[in-house]
Amino acid sequence: MLVDSHCHLDPAYLPTGPDDVLKRAKAAGVGTFVCIGVGRDLGAARGAVALAAARADVFATVGVHPHDAAKTDESGFDEITTLAQKPRVVAIGEIGLDYHYDHSPRDVQNRVFRRMIALARELKKPIVIHTRSAPADTLAILQEENARDVGGIIHCFSEDRAFAERALDLDFDLSFSGILTFKNAHAIREAARFAPADRILVETDSPFLAPVPLRGKTCEPAYIVHTARCLAELRGQTFDAIAEQTTANVAKRLDLPLPPG
């Protein structure tokens, strides 16, 4: 069964709760979900941790998204640190830089990004990276802050092969979302073909980025099958082989128990 290595399941996106969405995903062949605990306030982090505690098929991450860097105060950082040590919290993230929207000043994004990497290194947990329109600064900070010590995942990979090579050297796996299925995603597809088999993951980033043929709809974890199928075609493999490989990869990276087949 597949693992959705990155999905948002908090009430901001699922006001009636995640049960129906996860039921549909299970029916589609998705066995495990990594719920990303970031948002405009700490409710998303608390919710992700609580959901992971309540369900055997959900694991959580917590962190400070670059959009929210300027809104996080010391009490917020303290709570993130506490939540990050809870059982079933498998990574720090998503964290990073977003120079496309610049919802937080870039110097603040940089400072918070470095602080979150330091937390990950302190707790010995891998990192989930968000990077948009900031490739050089993202890679520089990962190197300068010794992020290689814990490694992690480049979430929603949307850069080129040169970035992929640097990220792989820093011990970051590449996670492919529905963007991979978009016809104009030439650089991303090249990276997906080139990446070593043991360094690729799949995700939905639901409720965002629904893959073809569902582009434009609200994304949900069940849709990951389309991304996995596209990845299999690009790499000349069967769907089952990609499902097995990506599941093994995320299990290794995040120290997850393998879901039942």
C-alpha cells in the first residue's frame, strides 16, 4: 500500500473531520498518512499530534511554515518544541523559505528556518522542507546549519536536476506531488527520472495540487495513486514496484513501521 508522505488533515481544510477522506484513501490503496502540523496558529500542530495519537495509520510532523514565521513568538516556539517530542511525531516541518509569496519578511524566514533546523538536530529528527522561489538560499542554509546531520525530505519537489543533486548530497529525499503529472513540469520530471530509486517519495500535499486527471479539484490522499502511476511511467516501472519502493523509502526516512500489504 502507498504512503502519503505529506498531507494536511486539520480542521482548517476538513471542518467535518478526516474520517471520510481517510476512508476513501484506504479504499484506493493508501495505508499510512503523514499529517503536517503547520498553520496560521498552533491549532494545526496540536491537531496533527492528536490525530496521530488517535489513529494507528497517521503520523505527525510539527514546525513553523515560512508563511507564518513572523507570527510565531517565543511561547509558540516553546510549544512546538514540546509537541515535537510527543510520540508519533516523526519530523520537524514543513519548514523552509517561500520567496514567492513573502508572507513573512525574508530575514525572518531565514532566522526561523535556521532555528527549526537547530531543533531538528537537537531532537535528532528529520526535516520536511518547503522551498519556493528560493533554491540558492534554501540549499545554503541547509549546508550552513549542518542539516545533513538529520537529513529529511524536499516536500513537493518543484526544482530542477541541479537542485536535486545538491539536495541528495545533503541527505534529503525527493517527494513528488501532483505537480509531477502536469504536462509543463519538464524539469521536475527529469529529476524524477534521474533520482536514485531509494530516494524518491510520493505525496499529495492535500488539499492542494490535485494531480491530472483531477487537476482543479480539492486534493485528498486517495489521489496519490495518480502521482505514483505517473512516476512509474516516467521511470519505466510498474505501479506496484513504485508503490513498494516509495513506501519502503518513507518508512526508512521517517522510521515508520511498514503498513500491511
